[in-house]
Amino acid sequence: MEVLKESVQYIKGIGPKKYALLNKLGIYTIEDALYYFPRDYEIWGDIENVASLTHGLESSLIVEFKGRPEVIRTRRLNIVKWTAFDETGELKCIWYNQPYRKNLYRWNQKYFVRGKIDKRYGETQVIMPFIEEYNPQKHDNPKIFPVYPLTKGLTQKDIQNVMRGALQKINNQIYDFLPASIRKEYRLAEKNFALYNIHFPKNKTTLNEARRRLVFEEFFFINMGLKLVKMKTQDQVGGIIFDLDEETISNFIAKLPFKLTDAQMRVLNEIFIDMQSGKTMNRLIQGDVGSGKTILAAIALYCAIQSGYQGALLVPTEILAKQHFQSFDRLFLDKDIKIQCITGSLTQTVKDKARQELKDGKIDIVIGTHALLEENIEFKNLGLIVTDEQHRFGVRQRAMMSSKGENPHMLVMSATPIPRTLSLILYGDLDISIIDELPPGRKPIKTYHVPPSIRGRVYKFVRKQVGEGRQAYIVCPLIEESDKIESVAAVELFENLKNGSLKGLNIDLLHGKMNPYEKEAVMEKFASGETQVLVSTTVIEVGIDVSNATLMVIENAERFGLAQLHQLRGRVGRGKHQSYCILIANARTREIRERMKIMVDSNDGFTVAEKDLELRGPGDIFGVRQHGLPEFKIANIARDIDILKLAQQGVDQVVNMRGNPEYDMVMEYIYREFNKKTSEIAMN
């Protein structure tokens, strides 16, 4: 529908100034306006009488005015007081600096009054009320007004005018891609009805119907889009079949310095089945911190090389790329395998040489950051792609890497445990394997929540751990002090500790504004044991593995989501010594106390993630846009779980009825629109 792409500038009353302000809210087109949903609603309830009014509540009444108004003038204020009444009592209406009010209302005329009730001095008052002539058709039913997020310079009335104009433009002609049979089965409102009633609901019933339809639609669209991507991949003919020599692979596993857990072996067998199935593998390995995902990736890459193919490991940071390179180098030391690390910080000469060798097939395994996504990175025979820390790479990045080979297998790793309900959305195009067992001998990390007032005791404990030969992390939410946010900053804390509580210890600083060479040097010193205490921001959240680090101190822990706190905690507990995590947090609210208690009580990442979803919703775990998926405008996974399940049923119903022209048309439409939207997100 072409009108959807039309600029909102053509709506009556929207000049260049208001258009620029609307742009700040992300509203450029008619479509943007229609999907800019209210954040809340103001409900003008049933008509009340004066005798039943409650102090402090917004109320609606039908009254008449009696006598003449009282006018009081002071140096700064012009006050108009006028007594109104109904059959049950009197109400004092008061206005400040609106002298025209004294001539506005007539005797023997009923008026609709709306305002916050104030009972004081033995009388019932309403300050600065909204008033208009009473109209039974208009005022006898509850009224619902949308409340939108604003930016400075725009009012609620401005946004409401834009919405009215946008709805007039589409004139109930917007395409409804949900088939009538699906709408009927799941009791869903029609699309145009839903869009009108989400902005201007006639009553609570139509509002609920509109919201339910639009939430269902969002879940249906993303689930169907991901399912179709998965189906297209599975339908591809000629997926690579790896020739797995069981004896060679078994010998490789047997020579590892540790025994794989039952959970690791189960997931490994699922990977082997995929590799020999003739279809392209698209599998997520989801496991808690320290569950041993990386060794499974290494074994899978070894299988690719034994079958005559190249492998790629894509990671989010240069620090992590270097660590993987070093561990793989040790792992494949006695094997004739060429490994190369490619990151953005390589000199052009080194990068050009590596690129050519990769293209010629002289490199077996390449480990790199987003630099591997560049167009000039080519492979001779790419057979397997592994992405680490999946939430940093989305649907589009996976597709870009896959295009560098002929249907290469894809293995995705995530150390961030995600509730199953959320993983169905974020990873709907992948098969999911879960490592639900930690290697034997791992001691649970002891977690404590303490108030800022005993910070001094915490740093004495840091000294004690260092004195026993261990190392510690101290994490801050900010790099530098901020006037707007009350929070400990890494740079200032580093200086204070170096010259105060931890004076004499080898302390270093790590944060995101440092260049890659500086970060690398800092990490190497910490990994070697030269640095005893590392003060850092969340740059250490992923991919630093120092088994001698036994203490994680997190300043202002209340400023982090539970999933992120769990990720940070996972940087310790990787060796034979007892590890600790200390959360310094000002527990000023019940929610903060609950979140800290969850961290203290549980070391299980999936439990923590479920609680995070319940308490704060999916946005605080991480937004779908980070995965390259369209964001939810109205759906909330935590609150709308029942609708999510219905939408997934609906998707399965449509997919299972392939061949039905109505359903085929739905799938074609969603596949086209889903790819278009994920492409737009990738370019942002």
C-alpha cells in the first residue's frame, strides 16, 4: 500500500518544525505513525456524584454552577473559585490565572467536569478542572485517551492529530496478511479495526481486542519469518556431507587433557548427525558459563578439516579472537593444521597475506572478528562456520558468512542462558542443543550482596585473595564519572585504589575506549599473572579465561541486568580454587533486593535468566534488534506468553497446510517482508 510510505509531513497541521520533532521519535512515514503505539492510556471512568468522590483520585462528574464566582487577586495570582453542584453535594472548582473563567459558564446548564479531587478545609475541591458542556452521547460512557512517548516541543494533542491523520490516509484499506480462518480460530480482530482501536479505543473491550491482535501479529510474523528461513535452509539440496573417520576423531577426543561430560557427548553426537545428514547444519549450542562449548567447536572444526574443508570461528572482540587462537594453537600443536587470526587491527600487509592464503586454501581454520564479514575475505572451500557469543551476531551476519561458501554448516555458541520462550524467538531459525552439565570438580562460586557502606571490607578481602596468590576483577558500569548518573567509574576507581586501599598491588585498567593494542597488552599481563587486580568495565563480560582469577567484585551491581551479572560472575570459578563474587549494590528498592537475592541463591544461568525475564522483561536480557530481528513494538514476552504460544500454534498450522493457496500466499508475503526488514536492520 503506497500511502504507508508517504511522509507524515503531508498530514494537515504538520509543518517542517513538527516534522523534525516527529523524526526524533522515529516517525517519518504514515506506517511509522501507525506503529508508534501509546505507552499508556488515560481512562476517564464512569460518571460519579459529589458525595462518592475520593481524595486524590481523578474523577468525572456532571454538575451545574450556582451563584457568581469568587475572584481573588494577589500580586502574582488571579484566582477564580466557582461552586458547582449535583443532587448529592457541592464541589468547588478553582482556576489560577484564568480570569476569563468567571464569565464562561451559564446557569441552568449541565457541564462535564474532570479533574483530581482535593478534600480540604471541610470542602471538596477540584483544581484546574477540564470542563465542557454536557453531551449524554459523548460523556455517559467511559472515555479512553492514548498517552504517547514524547519529545520536547510535542504535546499529546500533536501526536494524536498525527495518528488521526494517518488513520484517515489508510481509510481502512490496509492489507491484513492473517488469513480469515486464522483470525476466526484464534478470535483475532481485523487489522484495520486493531490499528484504529489501539490509538483511539472506543472502550476497554475494543482496546483489549486491538492489543491482542497486534501482539499476536508480531509474534506470528517473527516466528513465521524465522521458520521459513530455517525451512529454506533445510530444503537446500546438496548440503555438505562430512566424511567422519570415527577412529581419528575418537583418538583426538581421547587425547584431550580432560574427559568430556555426558552433556557434551550428547551435543557432540547431535552435531555429528547434522554433519552427515546431507542437509546444512544450523545448530545453536546453548550452555552456561564454563560448560565447555569451545572444545565442541574445536572438535567440529577438526572434523571439517579431516573432511577436506576450511573452518571459520567468528567472535565479537579482538581479545577473544586472540585467546581462541592461542588455545587452538595448543590444542592442534601436533596436527598439520594451519590456524590464522584475522582482526581489524592487523597491518594491511599481514591482512593481505592472510586473505590470499585463505583464498588459496593454505589456511585451515581462521579465527576473527567482524573483519571476517568483509567482502574481500574469500575461502577456497568453507565447510563450517562457528560463531561465538551469538547475541553479538544476528540473522543477517550469519547469512553474510554463509554466502562465503557452498551451503557451509553453521554452529552457533551462546554462553548467555536464555529462557526457552525467548530462545524460540531469537533462535527460531536454528536447532537448539543445551549443555546442562558443568565439568566435574568445578566448585560453585560463592556470591554475596553487600551495601556500599562496607566497601572497605571488600577491598581488604581483595588484598587477602591476592596475598594467597590469586587474582581479582573489579567491574564498574561506567568508564568515567558522569554528572547525570550516580555510579562508580572505572578510571576514578582505578586511581583511588592504586593510591589507597590496594596501594602496593599490581593493578591495571581495561575499558572500551582503549585501542585494541592497549587492551591486548593489559589482558596479556593479567593472563600471565603479572597484573593482580584488573579494574574494568563490562568489556570483560565475554571471552577472558584466567583460571587463577578467583574474585569478581561488581560495583553498582543494581545497574546491571541479572543475565549480565551472571556473565560477569562467570569470569571466575574456572580453576581449582574456591571463587567468589561480591555484588556491591544499594538495595533501595524491593526489586533490587529481589534481583540480588536471586544472584546469591543461584549459580544456574537458566534459573537466573528465567527470573530476569519475569522481573524485567526481555529487553533487559537483550533486545531482538541485536539479533538482526525486527523489534517488538507492542508485544512483551514476559507478559504475553499465552499469546506467544497461540501464535506459534498458528505458525505451525499454516506451515503444515502448505499447498493451501491462502496459506501459501501468507508464507510468501512474510518471507519477503521478513527478509526486507532484517536487511534494513543490518544496514542501520
